[in-house]
Amino acid sequence: MDARIGIRNTKSTLFKGLIVFLAFLITLPLIIVLLYIIKQGITQVNWHFLTHVPAPVGETGGGISNALLGSFIIVVMSSIVAIPVGILAGIYLSENPGTKLAYYSGLCVDILQGVPSIVVGIVIYFWIVKPLGTFSAISGSVALAIMMLPIVIRSTEQTLRLLPPSLKEAALSLGVPYHRVIIKVIIPCGFAGILSGIMLSIARIIGETAPLLFTAFGNPYLSSAITKPMETLPHLIYTYATSPYDEWHNLAWGASFILLMFVLLLNIFTKLITRKWNIQL
Amino acid sequence: MKNKRLDLSYSQMKWETIFKQILKIMSVLILVLVAGILITLIVESMPSIKSLGIKFLWGKVWDPVQNIYGAYPFLVGTLLTSFIALIISIPFSYAISIYLGEYNPKGWLSNLLKNTIELIAAVPSIIYGFWGLFVLVPLIRTFEMKIGVAPYGIGVFTSSLVLAVMIIPYAASLGISLIRMVPSPLKEGAYALGATHFEVIRSVIMPYTRSGLFAGVLLSLGRALGETMAVTMLIGNTSAVANTIKDAIFGPGNTMASVIANEFTEADHTVYLSALIELGLVLFFVTVIINLIGKRIITKFTNY
């Protein structure tokens, strides 16, 4: 009897050891990737790197200013489209649970969340690139806006659902019209949750490459024309990483470093907000 | 004075209706968007559906120069990479779920580990692809030479390894919250009967959360199927069908997403382009169905 208990206890301990080992082992790839990118990238980054366009093959130096500007413009444009639509649709979903429209919209948000990003790229190619006759920053922004939407909608909906109904009821009982209740009471109360959803969605789209392959395409020159092809950080990394030249690889390592830092900072900042305001996403 | 007040409240009421309409329009917009995506994919893949028919799906040759299109190599490539990735990732995602859900649900170490695992999902896939191409590929090449297969370095196995790491957070973060939801009377009952910690996990927690953990695995499968950039950079992009199982696993291949990424801008005639879009349509259906089943299971589970 004692021996059996001994075996069972040993089994339990061994199992725990295995679980702990596996759980911590998986952080290893992340740490290795982070350290490697930092090691390769940080030596590339300097003022010249941030303010110059990539050098042609055979020349040293050059930077990624075209991709920085392009990523910034495209992310701002997609945010302008996706944030208002996402917040309003999220409000509808949280305010009208149980209606048929809310059910089917919710279903479509789930579908949108699962659509592979490359498929979004194909669709936008036919919606915008083909009618315009050229790759453009606009088409890239729309593709990324579609990727942003489900995240913004879901985070808005879930934040607003957590607010106590008494808040809204109190405002309504004072005779405040519905739209003012939403704008002046509901949105400010859920602001931190909505904001962290927006930041997460930006962190997600800034690294997206696949939808940009057939939309914003890429451009080796500094350009701010939104109806022309535009370079972005992830697309620059893709083209330069798969090129055969060492100098271009170095450029891509530098760009990866900047992209990675941006994404990580955005994520950590979001974590801090959600911790401070005690939000569950 | 009185009239002015009335006017004001009328205008407020008008605004209220307009606001409600705007909310409604926005959520109708989401419906229209998804319908539009589906319709565009179907319409644009019509030329290929018409000229190639259903046998497109199991045609073994993809040769745009000869105008022969078969999706079989990409279907196999997609399934193979995703399932190998899934098999590698499951022990890890279950281990993380059990560790952070049961053994160590609170405290700074638990928080740190949870946040670290969420960061895995935050790193852009292009960066995994780039790192894989320059660091992992040489390692795999040495490994392949040791076990005696053709040392390509790039290929299905390499992409599956990177994919496995990328999809772990999706199954894990769901698993953690589900295991934390197991009612403690159930666990305490088992402890009172003299069960060890391992026995409680095996006979109480696992059966209770089985369907939810399965849903998490489905969600990560959906991610793996549609993942494009890392796979495109690592899989080697060849549309030939491998002859042996060894070649199929360690040799280069292609997935539906990677062939679209590589050939879409080069496709120079209607059927070629539309065959690629048909691949996109198949990908869309498969990922959507897997995601919806996963979400349905989760909703059922959390509404108990």
C-alpha cells in the first residue's frame, strides 16, 4: 500500500516537472529570435538609417525612410477608416444583444477574424487596384483596415458589456438623449478598453505583409502620394530579406529591429493600460 | 419660449434616431463586407471553375506554362505543414494551459510567463520568416545531413517548426482561462478521495475541459492554414509532388497561401489568375468553417 502511494506521488511529481519544463521551454524560441534580431539590427540603426532611402545594389549605406513614412501613412489611413466603423459597430453589438442583425453581424466579425490575410489582399486587388489601374497606398490601407475591424469591434463590444447597466440607466432617467448617453457616458467609461483594443489592432496590422503584396506593393523611393505604390516596413523586410545581397540583408535586419521594437512597445504599453484600468480583453 | 424648448427636444429626438440608424448601418456594413469578400472570390474564380471543373482539386500537376492547373500539391502542402505544426505545438500549449491554469495561476512568475507567451503571437510573421531563413535553415540543413535526407534546409519541416511556435499562444491563452474555470468543488472532491495532483488533472480537469481545449487547437489550426509570410519564405516554393514520404516532409513544397503570394502578381492570363483565386476561395472556406466550429464550441463551453 505504501509503495503504491509512493509510486503515485512520484508520478505526480514527474508530471509536474514535465509540465513546468515544457511551459518554460517555449519561451526559448521567442528569446532567441528577439536577441538575434536585436543583435543584428541595433548596429544598423542610426540617424542616417532613419532618414535615407535604400541604397542601390553595390553601394553601402542607405536607410529605410521610405518604409517608415509609408508604414506611418498607411497605418494612419487604415485607422481613420477602421476605428470609427469598428467602435460604432461594437456599440451596436453591445447595445442590441439578441437581435437578428446583431447575431449575424457578430457571426461576420468572427468570420472576418478568421479570414487569412492573403485572401483580404486578393479581394482588395479586385476592389481597388484593378479599377484604379495601379497599386496604391489607398488599397493597402483598406486591406489593413479590414484586418483591424474585427479586433476593434470585439474589444469595444466586450468592454462596453462589462459596464454596469446602472450607469446608462442613471443617465437616461435624467432625460439625456440616447446618443448623448453613449457619447458622454458609455464611451468615456469604456475608453481605456477601447483604446487598448485599438492599440492591439495597430500592433497587429503594422507587421502584416501578405495583404500588402498585391495592394501597396512597395516603392524604392520616398513617396507620400496615396494613389501610387508605397513602401512599408514589413514589405521592405520581405523584398530585402529574400534578395541575394548582403547589404540589403543588413538593411532588412535594421528594419526588422525597428518593426519589432515598435510592436513590442505597443503590446507592453497596452498591457500596462489594461492592468491599470483592470480590463479583461 | 415654450416652443423653442419643444423644438430643441424634437431636434434631440431626431439626432437620437439618426444615431441609432448610424449604429445599425455600421453593423450592416460588416455583413456587406463579408458578403462582398465571398462574392468577389466566387465571381473572380468563375473562369477557372468553368474551365477546370471540380477535378481542379485533385489534379496533381501545376504547370502554368503548359496551362495545366491542379491544386493537389498545395492542398497536401497546406495540410502537411499545418498538421505537423499542430502535433508539435499541442504538448506545449497543453503544458502551458495546465501550468498557468492549475499549478501556478497567480503571482508575478505566472503573469510574466503569460505575457511572454502572448508576445509570441505579437511578433510579425515576416520576422519569424526572416529569422528562420538565416538561422533555422542552416541548422535544419546540418540535421538533415545527419539523418540522411537531401539537405535542402528549407522545406515543409522547417516551415512547420516555425508555424508551431507561432500558433502556440492561440491554443494556450484559451486553455489557461478554461482550466481556471474548472469548479473547485470538483477538484476538492477528488483530493478528498486521496487523489494526487496528477490524478486530479488527468481524471477531473482534463475530462471537464476537453472540448474547450479542442476548440483552442482548432483555432490554432485555422491560424496555421492561413499563415502566409513565414511559410512563403521557408517552404521552398516548388509545385512538384514529392515521391516519398521523407521527401514530402523534409523536401521543399508549397501551400495554398504561399503559391498565391508568389504567383499572383505574375499570373498573366485569365485561367491562371482565376485558378489562384479559387485556391483563395478554398482557403477562405476551410479557415472560416474551422474558426466557426471552434468559436461555437467555446460559446457552448462558457455558457454551461
